[in-house]
Amino acid sequence: MNRSIRPAAAALATLTLAGCCHVPESQEESAWQAYFFDHPNAEVKKSEVRFPMMPEPGKLADGRRVQPRTVEFTNGVLDLDQLGGGCSGAALVRRIRSDSRRKTWLGVGCRVFAVWLNGKLIYDFTAKGLGNDYDPVTSGDHIFALNLKKGDNELKIETCRTNWLLDYVYGKGRKIQWRLALKELPDYRPVKAELAHPEFFSRPDIGAVLITLITRQPVPAAVDYRLKGTKKWHRVWDLAGDLILREKSKIHTIRLTELAPDAEHEYRPVLLEPPAGLDGFKRALWSKRPYKEVTLPVRTFRTFGTTPEFRFFVLGDTQLSLSDGCKTVAQRSEFMRRMRALPAFRNADFVVHVGDLDSYAHDLEKAYFTDFFDHFSSPDSREPIQWVYVRGNHEPDGLGAEDWYDYFLTPGERSYYAFRRGEVFFIVLDCGDFVRERNGGYNGPILKLDELFERQTRWLRSLRRTQAFRSAKFRVVLAHVEPQIEQDVMSEKTRRMVAPLLADQSPEGRIHLWIGGHIHRYRRANRGSSDLISRQPVSKWALGTAPVNWVTTDAPKEDSTKPEFSYLAVSVTPEAILISALDENGREFDRYAVDASGKVKDLFQSPELHSFPLRKK
């Protein structure tokens, strides 16, 4: 069937494959030859008609001959509707001469097409194009290798305007464009399934833990685990809706639950590496994706359990630029290196960060992982650190504030939660932000704080009625703010929120210890006392009497007052919670114990600490 074929526009650019000799355009082998014809795949309901329709250039499968036309690509795209004059099928052929045997990459954008190189089918997207109905097509939609031989190579692309699958799903006669985008991509690098950062363990609980995997490029991810000494692996994928592999994200949060408590487990991250060219998201349903499974080295971790004795380590407010001694990543890294060498840190069963990891979160991955958490991971270490991360008032600040939830929570989880280890029930609070409650980029933005505290208040009310809370021998609050001194917005709202919690002095309800940060100074007070134990007095305070036993840690200060950091080494026994305060060199300067009745016993106090009276206002 002869149809009129309109010529391509005048100002055009031809495709040039890297590594091929330049051939003058007057020579036929340098130009694309296009053949247009009617293609039955657009009409039949089943896929009886197969490509190629043109077993050889110019000759259809039924013996008919078609005449070629020289065509060129405008900005890498060929308008087949315009050139085909109403035909439903097309074939494009070009001869390429290469100086050597080499591999390059070809990018193609088209709904239904197949590609042959030197008579061999190398890419077939003709039978199952369902889901590929998008405009405009681009040369990044399908990427595959061209293995050129030395000398002449024949490249053939065959396509049809639509097929029965597309018509069945999207409707027949719909307004679509038939375009072919084509471009060599010599710099293309196939996706590799690799972690960008060491795996991150957080939010541990009895028989449970959250593992965050951050990959260099978006690929599906899972975690294999098994009880040490057993053979069978159990796999948990990062899924959307318990069904679909989450492959459009580099961040994967996977919660392992129902693990054997107080037991050593083996685990290994599992990543799926897509075939070259199928790493984008414009691809059809049912297109073959034979993923390569990449399993990373096996390591171990120990689950929380009911054993009454354990240890944990506390730090916080690691934000930069607040003092002369800790205003760069390198300076902070040195402090953290020395901290990691402390026996109390090395022997801890888990580590608590009480918030304000940094001042602002613009690039959260860099600020939190590259510049901080990565320094706590070593391939030589036997087990990963299990972190309890408390959100501070600076976590909501910056353009990356919303990303915090992607890294540290699974969908549906909240920034406040509770967990248990041994006979201790821990309550992790989110105290919001101390700045103005209004829209603004400084805040992330924060719309308002009231809803956060209202939801948390209801949650606390329900939590206090649970058996896990009431049966615990000790209860510890982990919060960014302290409950007594500061008078900013979030501290006031927090005090109102926890007032019923702290007022309960029954054995089934009392809070034994509150651990916080925020004020960047080591301070503590005993419940019911009007004395503050500190290095310096405070001129203003919110409450003259401590509502709970509380303690905060040192951190960098704007006036460069030393020390830059102090830490808490906490040991839990069946009889008491023992708290030891350490300076940045590991020197102990305070030690005391809290028993099951909430009574504090001072065991050691450095002369640098004093007791300052706080009068009721």
C-alpha cells in the first residue's frame, strides 16, 4: 500500500553513535532509512502477529515490498505520525561503521518497539506494552547495550503506533502521539545495588527493632534475619501497602518484630539490582525485570528482653557552631571519636540521643548520616549500635525537616513512643519547637504545636492504663526538654502535658527519672526538692520545686563555657537505676542512684558541683 510520506523538517540533527567513524551524509550508510506500512498488531486481539514485520529491509513478512525514505531526528525525536501518513507500522534501519569492537548504550523512547543489531533481537517491547501509555516519550525511557562489532553494523528498530493491550486498557481511538526518541548514552552507568551508609538500628523494644537502609540509588530492599545457630532465613521487605516493593526511594525503614527476646540474631541486608536500562520508572507493566539479588555480609545484633540488668549511654545537642570548640564537623567528629573510646560507651547495650543532632536540616542525609551516624559504624564491629533517638526542637528546623520521618519512622508511626527493656518502661516524648507557632521556613514550617501536644496527651492517658506501663518496676522519660527550668513555649506546653503523669506517685504509676538536654548544661534535681545541683546558679526558673527526678547533659554553648559535652552512663539493676555523669574525657563528676520508690541516693559528687536553692515564685 502506497501512502504519501511528508519529509522531515529542514533544520535537523542526525544521531551519531560514539566510537563510530564519521561518514559523510551523502553516503547512504550514514542515514536512517524509514519504511512505513500497516501493522496488524494494532488490530488483532491476541498476540499472534510477531515482530519483525520486516525480516529484511524493504520486504514485509507477507512478501510485499515497501520503499524507504531517508529521515532525520529533530532534537532526537522522530514524529512518526507526521512522516507515516496514516500508516500504523514503521521500521528504521541504519548501517553503522565502528573502528573497533565496543559497547555503548542506546536510549529509546516509544510505546511499542523492538530493536535488532546485526540480525539479532536485542530488545523487545512489543508484546506487553500495558502501562507504558505516557507522553512525551524520552530517550531515557528504555536504555540497553549496543555491542558493536568492528566494521559495519546494521541497527533496525521496528514499531507500531499502538497494540491491543494499550487499546484495551486505555481505550481505542484515544488521542495519542506516535513518537520515537533515540539517543546514544555513552556516559550511562547501570544502577548498582549498594548501600550509601551503614545500616542504622533504632527504636528497639523487647523482641523488635527498626532497621533503616539508605541505598545509593533507588532499588528495592529487604532484611534477612535468623536466630543465631539456626539455618532458616526470614525475609522482611520494605513494602508499600504490604504488597508492592518500594523501589522509588533510596530510604527503606524495615521493622523486625516477634523476635526471640534476649537473643543473638544474625541479619543481612538484601538489595535488588535492576537490569541495565530498567532502573527508571517509565516502564511497562509485565516488562521483564530479572533482578539480581545482592546480599550483604552477615552481622549480628542482640534483641531487647526481660533481663533486669542492662546499661545505656546518653548524649545530646551535638549541633554545630555554638562554641569555638565545636563549630565544625571535624571538631565534633573528634569529640565523638573520644566518646566512642570510653568504656561506658563501648559497654552500653543501646545509646540514647536526646535531640538536636544539628541546628538545621537542609540535606538531612548528609548532616545526619554522612556527618554523624556513619562515624559510629564500623565493618569491624561485631554488632551495630541500637539508637533511641529523641526528636529535639531543632529537628523540625530547615528544608529537610519533613525528611526526618522518612529516615527514623515507618509509615504510620509517630515521633513519640514507648518501649520496654527488662523492668524499665521508657517513654519517649516529642516536645515540639520553642519558636513561634506560625508558618515559616525557619520552622520547617510548623503549622502549630497544639495538635502535637493534644495527640500526645491522649496517648499518654491511654499509655498509663496499659499493663506494660503499670507492671514496670521503673519508668523513665526521655525528652529533649527538662521539666523545671526553661520558660519557652514548648517547655510550658510540655509541663502541662505531663502534669498528670508526674503527679501519680503510686507504685504502678510513678516516674522515677526524666533524662533530657536542650539547656546544654549539666543540671539535675530530686523530686520535691527546691535545690538545683549544677555548676552555676540560674537566675530564672519556671518551677521552684522539682516535679520529678531529672537530669540534663552538657553540650556546646554560645558563650563557649566548658565543658563542650558531658554524658550519662546508666546502669539498671533489680534494685536501682545508677546514673554516672562523665565529662568529655570520661572523668566521672557525679554519681547517684534512684530506687524503686523514686528515692535518690547520692554516691559521689565532684567539688565543681553545688546545690543552689530555687525559691518558689
